[in-house]
Amino acid sequence: MKPNFFIVGAPKCGTTAMNEYLKSHPDIFMAEKKEMHFFGKDFEMRSRITEQDYLHEFKNATEKRIIGEASVWYLFSKTAAEEIKKFSPGAKILIMLRNPGELLYSLHSQHLYDSNENIADFATAIKYDKDRAKGLKDPVSVDFIKLPAYIDSVLFADQVKRYLDVFGKENVYVILYEDLASDTTAVVKNVIKFLGLSADINIDARVINPNKQIRNFKLHRLLKKPPEMLRRIVRVLLPSKKLRERIMNRAFKNNIVIEKRQPMDENLRNELKILLSDDIDRLSVIINRDLSKWKL
């Protein structure tokens, strides 16, 4: 079975929640594994899933009308749209967007959680953007060899236009995070209608993927992606795999707290608004939505 529906991004815009909401529909199959990033050959990744393993994720999708997956960096990729079109010509595309300044702040938090960032201060991390765009100053634990630069990742105008050009407006649906947050049920049902399915179902609009704060960054990175030497030592000291996993999971959970981040520094917020203003204006025209609130 091949997928015919793709949630392509952007990150931190409710894609995880949307993925879970859509799973509840009887005619929709969403791959259990999120962020497979099979497409996007322009991304230099440390490891990439094979086509055989990718298709294996959809083996249980028999008799489902919509078969989908979600990988948020497909939107940023310059090649993923064409690759998806070639692989699944009739595919439907869902793009989820958010105020780019707010997205960046949330993305930084996610990068810290995923060990794709080693600078705890957001403003400092942003200053390294030009270096990051060149693949410099990246933590050794990043999933992508060249981690997408923060600012580049939220210049949405060209990213969205690329998918509209490749798939046509009738096959691309764009929603805003703010709309999803204000009326989750209505937005999810509109997505279901876009997919050509009956939206006469109950939506469990619970909070999914809340913001996670890390107590100790060094411990978190060690637990998230331990070096091979440490793995070997632990395997010798604790031969039982189940015991190792139980101890590691307990330590990992105890080092995480679910809470909102402190508000972004206002001076930095204003700098980002100015920096992103032109792209927001272009995006507003492309998707025919008033995005002026993103600039206030």
C-alpha cells in the first residue's frame, strides 16, 4: 500500500495532534511512525529509512480510503514536493502554519528536547543561524547532518508556493495553528471534508504534545542519545535489557516537566517580526489569508 495523504509541516504547528485526531476516522490510516522523512533527498541525514521499510509502515492500511503519514520537514525541503508527486501523483497535502516568531521559540524548545540543540538560550541560538545554515556549530547528536537554520525554516512563502505549484490548489489544504487552537473540532472536520470523507464523527480535542521543559540538559542529552562507550558499559553492568530500559525511562521522565515556557524577550520578539515581515506579507497573498496579526 502507498500513502495518498501527507502532512508536510510545519514543525510545532499542531501536526502531532492532527495526526492523532485523524487516526480516529474509520476511513483514515495514519502511519504509527511519525517523522519518517523518506522524502526530501536534499536533507543530509545521518540515517534514512529504506523504501521497503517505509512501505512496511502501511501494510495494515487495507480497505482504508486515505493512507497518510506526517513528516514536518517535507515543507522545508526543496525536493520533497516533486518526490512525493512522483511517488503518489494523486496525493492530498496538508500544510499547517503558525506565527513564525512563536513557532521559532517553540521549535528551539523542541530541538533542546530532541538533543538537536545544545544552546539553552534562545537568543544565543538564533545568533548562530548563519553558521547553522552552513552545518557549523551543530551538536554531534543532530538527526540532520546540516540542521535547518531557524530563520530559514519559517520563511513559509516559497515553501507553500512550491506545493501549490506541484500539486495544484485543489489538492493542498492550508490551516493555521491559531484556528486549530480556537476551534479544534471544526478545523479537523474541515480537513476530513478536504479528504473527501464524511466528517460526521466525534473528535476528542484533547491537548497532545504539550511543551516539555528539561531540568538538567547534560543529563537529558546523555539519556536521549548516549555515546556508544557508555552503552557498552551499561550493558555489562546491567545485562537485562528490560531493567536497563526501565531505569533509563524513569530517569528520563524524572528529568522532564510539562509546563509553558517563559514569554519571549520583547526586544527579540520585535526583531523577529521585522525580519519576517516581508515573507509574512508574501505568504498572506499566496494563501489568501489576512496574517496581519502575526506582525503585531
